[in-house]
Amino acid sequence: MNFIPKAIEKYTINHTQPEPELLSRLARETHQKVLQPRMLSGHYQGRLLSMISKIAGPKTILELGTYTGYSALCLAEGLQKDGVLHTIDINEELRDFQKKYFDLSIFKDQIHQHLGNALNIIPTLDLKFDLVFIDADKPNYPAYFELIINKLNPGGIILTDNVLWSGKVVEKTQEDDESTRALVKYNRLVAADSRLETIMLPIRDGLSISRLKL
């Protein structure tokens, strides 16, 4: 579902800074070789992730859902010089693809890959995070939130992708649609939690920004 008219969408993209060459190559190879390339953050959203990260200047970033590594590289652009980014994905087949592009980037020593179930890995990370990006399996979004909220530094930011879910969040939910039900629950959680300030943006499939109050 397109939430913004095509002409306006094209205009905004045309007036947004181009993606770095390495990310352009990564996107091209993703579309050539990987299933479901629409899962890629892509140029416009990628530049937004980069901008938010640069404004926040995080020392620690956590990403849930690496896919082919595009969003991790965008977020890493805002890392402090001694900062680290931990990214978790359950798909073993994409690990070498991710590492190839991480190693080609200037952030290769700052990005740490984790393979497995994020629900099991998050509790093992002995860190507090300044920035978290959630873009993994939708049914576990509420569970991720419960794990992450206690690992967020004051003033820390949670970015959450796919929160509009092709508009399904405002439609009658089908009985077997676990993903939509979870997203509706998650959106209510972050909007109602008094510890957070949250804004939802109708960008691509919906992106919410939640900030833990100081």
C-alpha cells in the first residue's frame, strides 16, 4: 500500500541525498540474489535512518533483523568513533552476504553480527543501548519491546519498522493474522507507555520513533 501519492514520493526521493556507492552495490546485489528484496530498507528510508543516527550520535546500537545489512550500515554512519552496533538475524544463509559488505565498509570493526533467536540473544548482551532498530519477525514485536525497554539508556531511541503493515493495522484483523495483531498491540504499547515519547511516520510501510524520557 502506498500511503503517499507517487508523484510526491518521487519528489521527496529526488530531493534526498543519494545513498553511498557501497549501499547502492549492496541493494543491487540484494535484488539480484536474495529472496524478498522489498525487505531492504532502501535509499529513502536508509537516509532517514542515517540522519536519525547522526543526530542521536549513539555509542551503542542494537538492530533486530539484519537481512542483507543495508540498514545496519546506514545506522552505523552515526556511531561515535568508539561505538558499537550489534545486529541480530536468524537467517544463517545471509550471514556471509552481510559480512561481505560489513567488511567492505569503514565500520567493519564496529559491527558485531549475532546469529539466532533475538529473544535468546538480547538478554546475553551486557549493554545499555542509545539506539534500537526493530525490523524482525512481527509476531514478536511486543516481546522485543519488553526486553529492550530495560536496556535503553535515558534519552535512547527505538525505531520500529513496518508499523502500518500495508494498512492492515486499521482494518478488521483476520483470526489467523498473528502479525497484524502483534503490530496493533505493539503500536498501542509504545503510544501508551508513559516512559516514552512516540511519533509514527507514514514512510514506506510505517516507521515509529520512540524516545525514552530523561
